[in-house]
Amino acid sequence: MRKLLLLIVLFIEGFTCVAQNPVLWGIMRIGGSLGQGTIYRINGDGTNFTVAHAMGAGSSQGSLVLHPNGSFYGLTVAGGGSANGTIFKYDPVGNTYTTLYSFNTSDGYYPRASLFLASDGNFYGMTAQGGLNNQGTFFNLILYQFRLIKYSILV
């Protein structure tokens, strides 16, 4: 068990988010049935490690961000329509994974770090490439009734 736990810790990407009922949620960059990472949950006492979702095309990037609506949001570094990364939503209650936005070369691509949930209720993030002189972009993501309504390049 100790070797397995050590192996799991080595592949964890980002910080683990705390959700309701002392359950910890997190994301791994690699592993899972498709080799592209997983969204996982584990009880606060270290028991009941469960893969909640195997990521499809595109390894996860950064951390999960828990929104007040109860869903987690995050990034993939690849995947999406142009294979340039995505913004996704994971609903732990319904166990549903939704791609909200697929990056392309004109609006920035290869997102880096994690999304940031600001006090205005919007998410902010950055890409490594695209934008002016192909030096990346800083973007915001506006949700309305828990759906993406606007994606904007800020820089």
C-alpha cells in the first residue's frame, strides 16, 4: 500500500481541492484508462481512492478549481477541436465532464497553470502561445447560469 500511495503522489498535478463531506478532489496529469490523466477523489482519512473521470484527449494542466455552483473547472494542455487545449467543467454530482471551450491558434493555445476564480465570479487564466507575437494570452471566462457565455482575450 505504501508503494502504491507513493506512486499516486508522484503523478498528482496541482493542488487537491476540498469539497463537501471531507472528500478531497484532485487531478493527475497522466494515468487513467486513456493515459491522459484523471480526476480523482479520496476520503480525508486516505481511504477510498477513486478515479472519478479518465481524461480523454489532452492531459490536464494545473489544479481543479471548485466553483460555488459545486462543479470543478480546469484546463487541459492539449485536446479539443484543434488539439490546443481546453477549458472543462466536471460535475461531481452527475459525474459529467463537459468541454466548455477549445483553444485555437488565433486566441491563444496551450493553457498553463490553473484557472483563477476571482471575486467577480469569473475565471481568469493564461496560455503559453498565441496572441500578440505568439507570446501567449491572458483570458477571462464568464459563466452565466453555469454556462460559458463569453471568452475574451485580455492581453
